Amino acid sequence: MKPKDFVKEFYKQKKFMTESYLEEGDLSWTGGLIQSLDLDEKGRERMRQIVDGILTDTFYTFLLAMDGAAPIGNTQQLYRLLDENGVEITGGEIEVAAWEYFHNHQFEAENGQADFIAELVYLSEGGRTTPVRSGYRPQIKFAFDEMQTSGQQQFINQELVFPGDRVNAEIKLLAVDHFAHKLKERMRFEFREGSRLIGHGKILRIVNEKLERQV
């Protein structure tokens, strides 16, 4: 097993555990405690963010520790981990892969349908007054172009977003050809419902190479 594949399985497990704890009827001790809180819709979404954040920190720290890049308890050292064929997995590559999967959205880039991944900030005032669910399709507008296009937002590790929230999302554009070779990382944009501004976004990672601006 390659270090990248080893880390990928950890990321998939993190996603599975987060969803399992929030499922109705989960029989685990943790899931039962969460259900006993009888949270409303917003409370459940906040709990999802808390659980995902804790698991992300835990899994990421453990993976770095395997490569000697973080301590376990008070001890920091390099461990030697072998796969079933006796091939060493540790040795520096786990740390790199862990960053890509847990903080640079590598899994979503590989498995989603996004044109790019962005950080979104929903207005707390003047925008929407109700939450939106993952899959929401507002209009996107970049400062360099007057054209607006539909941009589907698939939220990463989150189902609902409320006014004032900040979230990372996979963005799927309708007018890909129009924006070919015009976008770059850290470029900012607005998202709207008609003329009403809903929030602001910043490109974190371009997935569809057709969109990437040539240097």
C-alpha cells in the first residue's frame, strides 16, 4: 500500500464516523449521547461540524506522528510502519499526503464533480434569511466579467449552511467554456440570487484544468 492510499483510507473513515454519529438510531455510545440532546436542525449541523473537526484534528495528528512530525502524548519519534508485503509506508510521504487529504481537499478533487473548490462566506445580514442545503445553485459573478453563471455548491463535510456561516464547498459551473483559462487560486467572487448578494467566495483549489488561467 502506498502512503497516499493509507492516508486516503483514514480520511474515508473520518467521513464515515462523522456521518454515523449523526444518523438517527445510531447505537454507539457517542451516537446515543448526541441523540439524547434532542437538537434542532441548526444544533445538529453545529454538532456535525464539532464531530468532524475533532476527528480531523485527531486523525491528522496521528498520521503526522507516524512520520515523526508530531508527538503522541509527550513522545515524538519516527515509527516504521510496513504494509502486508513488507513495504515501508512511513518515511515522510504520510505527512505530505495527510495535508493534501485533510486540509487541501484531495479526496473531493479526486472523487467529486467540482470545477473548483472554494471557501464561501454567507452574509449575516442582507442576504438569505433561511438556511440552504448542500446542492444549492446560486449565480456566481467574478469581478473581471459582467456575466453571471449558475454555480452549484456541494458543501464539504456539511449538509446545511446558515446566514453568517463560513463553509468550504465544491463548485460546479454551468458556463465552463466562458470562463476557460480565466480563473486562478485565491480569486474572489460573489454569489447571488438574481440581484441580491448572498455571500462571497474565494477559490482554494482549481480542479478543472480547463478553467486555470495561464501564467
